[in-house]
Amino acid sequence: MITDPDLIGSRLGEAVEAALQGGATIVQYRQKDKLVSTYQHDAQKLSELTKRYDATFIINDDVELAREIDADGVHVGRSDPSITLARSIIGRHKIVGVSCYNDMTRALDAQQQGADYIAFGGFYGSAIKPNAVRASIKLLRQAKSELTVPLVAIGGINEQNGKQLISAGADSLAVISAVFAQKDIKTAARRLSNLFN
């Protein structure tokens, strides 16, 4: 589950807790606007919350913040620090995940450098990132046969299309709107979690 950047403070905490109650097992804190007044406070509160639910807490992009609050790991993209640098900052026992978009060569390289998981996408249209690079189901199947690390699918995923991605090899589904844009966050998270059963 990736946090909605529009949710901050107590609204964010309440929404994330509902998703955790619904079965979310990994929370990635994504807030592109580092100037949001509650940025570090929100990250710290989510770190504490995920510990209570025995869930994994990942910080998106910000390696220094991940180290500072002792998050479980960090997720890096093309313009972020390298895997090697990220690991040297947050510690070798922490998780480093990598966005590989629709690029199998990047994924193979990331795995060789020690990435703990690879994220591909976007698979479907998304209001969050309408101009995101598109990845194919075929790429996901190829990745499942060539990579040994867990695979995460992202981009416009919902209860209706998620099963297809799991069948193609996704070990996790990364979602924002499919949970946070729903009236009943807990139920939305539960329905997505049940796709893995």
C-alpha cells in the first residue's frame, strides 16, 4: 500500500490504520512534497503504527529519512541514489526496493546490485501518474522466469485487474486509489488482500 500524498497528519494515520486492519502488510510512505509541514512527523507516526501491526514500512525516495526514523527500508527510482549508496546509508540489513518501470535490463542489473525487490509498472492507466511508462503482462511473466527477487506490480491496479497480475507473477500489488479513494478503506484493503488467497 502506497500512501496518498493528499492525506497528511491524523487523516493519513487513520487511513493507513484502516488499510492495515484490512490486511495490508507493507506500507510505503510517498510524499513528493518534502515541504509539507507534517512530513517527518507523519513518517515517524506511520513507522510506529506499522510496527504495532507487524507490517513492513518503506520510505519512498528519501534514504536519509528512512535511516533517521529506522524504517524497514527505502524504495528508489531512476533519479534517486543508487542501490549501493542507499544500502550504505540505511544499513545492510534494511530493504532496498527499486522501480524498474518496463525495463528488464534495469531489473537484472538491480538484482545483481542487491535489490531486495523489483517494481514494474504502470500496468494500467492511473490518475496518480497519468503519463507513467506502461509495462506489459508479458514483461511480468518474463521477469518471473528470469529474476529471483520478489516482484511488485504498480499502476492503476484494482480488485478487478489485480488477479491477472498475480497470475502473471506479481508477488505484491502496490496500490493507492484502490484503497485510499474508497469509502470503506478497510474493506477495500481486505478485498485486495484476498486476491492472494
